[in-house]
Amino acid sequence: MRLTILGGGGFRVPLVHRALLADRGEGRVTEVVLYDPDPARIAVIGQVLAEQAAGHPDPPRVSVTTDLDEALAGTDFVFSAIRVGGLDGRAADERGPLDEGVLGQETVGAGGVAYGLRTVPVTVEIARRVGALAPGAWVINFTNPAGLVTEAMSRHLGDRVIGICDSPIGMGRRVAAALGVDPDRAWFDYAGLNHLGWLRAVRVDGRDVLPDLLTDDAALSSFEEGRLFGGEWLRAIGAVPNEYLHYYYFNRDAVAALRAAPQTRGALVLDQQRDFYARTPDTPGSALADWESTRSARESTYMAENREAAGAGERASCDMDSGGYENVALALMRAIAHDERTTLILNVRNRGALAGLDDDAVVEVPCFVDANGARPLAAAPLADHALGLVTSVKAVERAVLEAATTGSRSAALRALAIHPLVDSVTVARRLLERFETDFPQLGYLGGKAER
């Protein structure tokens, strides 16, 4: 089975490769094609993968290419994890809004709108090329903003594109640990959009045990979301929100902490990774060890400003454990390729699963997966406060799709102005002008793909 990874020089590719090395099942991935337009980055990641594979019996064969059509032709699965504009673009997405006093974040708020505007045209073209060169392939999308990009690609690939994210997976694992239950025995009632969802129930043997957790402040303080939001707020909404909802529920606190930070998250990650990607074949030491140490630094500083604003302290080691999206990607591929039926939280077209959104809106909900793909399971309606936020953000996503696919500046302005975290049309107008200056290709196909 052949897997093509778009963004093959990306920093998280070794996580996917590690999961593939651990898979010894029949019909496993035997060939991996890494596509990246930056040959230097892909060469460094290639060093890491070679060291990971050392000593493993019969590892997948890895090849690299800078030719997209060559990478896609005849493949079985496509894993898309690109960053249009690179980390420099991410830093610009984050800094511009903060200068205006509104949230500057990679996928949430104005920064997410800018990122979507320049990413959608590139991923739509990828979808078209997949349809032409590998019409039987399944696309697993991890490119952010994941829900928005999956919806854009689904307009060309239908249900053959499925989005994944590690946030719901990680939260479910942490909540299960706080409850002292085996996550494999629990049903997680999770619903919403990517980076905008809520865990409403945890059912074990037919009983919802989440209320037990919400009344136990000691247990709530044992995991990241409990510390971020606090027991009082979690009890008020009767659910555990995705960590990204901290930007909405504690917006002033988050913006103040981000503005006070010496650099944005994107700029920090860029600095952390600069030396790693500067490696050459002659660089002393192990590429794998360098990658591991850089990844540790990256994970330990994740959402550091939010934790500071919430008084949540340092990130616990259990919150940084790997085994997230890469294992979901592997389980998803195996379920489709070999009919290994399973249930996973994924980003798919709604198809009536979540009331209040149309059938084609991509939502993040539990899905039944088999050889026919992923089918969303009917979910209980969202609470009014959650539904209002979801429909508002979905309207933003639809405006981004319109702007990015038609070049409509009015739609781009509307996307920024109606976002719940942008509080002024005047601010939206200034932000759009700044984004256009930073990225002249905004809303049109082009730009620097993959990071």
C-alpha cells in the first residue's frame, strides 16, 4: 500500500513514520512518498526517517520528490499536511491582529482567516490533481485550518477527503485518565467544528461518568483542560471544551498574555526549528536526537500564554505524550483499506448528524469508519450557547471559501468582520489591508507552500 505525504519536509512527519514502523499488520503501508517543494527541508526529514528505520525489519520504502504529479500518480492514500506561507507566514498572521488588540493565533480569529485565505486555493488545486491522477485515493487532511480546508477539498473529492485533528483525541485520553477509566471502553460524545468542540458525555457501560468528573476539583486539576477552564466554568456549561475555546471564553486574558509575550507562537516555533533545519549530511550528531529535543521544546511551550493567563502552571508530561493524530491517521487508513471497522472523531461532511448545520458543512464528530469511508454518527443537538458560536464561525468559514475561490475582497472583509473575536469592521478593514501587504497573492493560487 502506497502513502503520499504532502508536506514531506514538515516537522511532524517523523511521527507518522514512527506509527508506520510500529504497524506490522497484513496489508500495511510498504511505500511512502514524501512530497515537498523545499529539497533542503525534505533532506533533513529524510535523515530522521532513515535513523528511525534503522534496526526495524522491512520498514516502508521511502522516496522523495518535489514534483506533485509524480507524488500523487497511482497512490492509495494522501496525507496532506502543508503550511502555505511557512512559519514566517504564521508569525505574520499572529502579529498583525495582536497589533490591533485582537487575538493573534494560527487557526482562530483573524489569523485563522488569513491562513485560510491563502491555504484554500493551494489545497483546492491539490484536490483537483488528486481527482485527476489518483481518483481512487483517499485524502487524509491535517492541513490547518483543518475543518475549513477539508470542506474546501470536499467540494472536489466528496467524501474521499477526511480531516483529522489531535485535539479531541488528546482531550479524550486526558479525561479518561482523570476519571480512571480505560479510553478504549468509553464512548466520547464530542461535537462541534475543528478547534471549536465540546465533550458533552463520557459513557462507560451505558453510564455517563462525566458529571462525576465535573464535581471533582482535584480530578479536574489533574489535566490540561481542567486547569485551563476551571471547575466553576466547566460546571456552568456542563461539558469539557476543546482547549482552543479558551481563546473565546477567556479572550481578554488570552490577548493580554499574547501581547505581553516576547514573541508570537509562530515566531517561537520558527526559532526552535531553525537550527534543526539548518542540518546538513555532515552535521555532527544524530538527526533523530536533534528532532526529538526540538519536538520536546515545541510541545512544552504549547499554549504557554493561555496556561499563564489561567494560572495553570507548566505543561504536565502526560499532556505531551505522542500517539495522537498519527495513530488516528493509521487507524483510519487501515479501516478503509482493510475494512477494520472502528469509530473515530473526524472532520467530515455533516450529512444531518449535527442539527443546525447543512449537510455539506464539515463538522467534527464521532464517525463510523469501514471500507466505505467515514460516516458521521447522529449527535445530540448542541446547547444554544455552543450552537450560536458554531454557526457564527461556520459563516466565517463560508466567507473565507467564497473569497479564496472567487478572489472576492468583499467576502474576505466579511469573513474578518463577522468573526466573533474581531470586534470592529474598521479593525477588520485594517487587518485585511495588512494581510494583503504581507501576502500579495492572498485569495489567489500561489505563494510559498509547505512548512
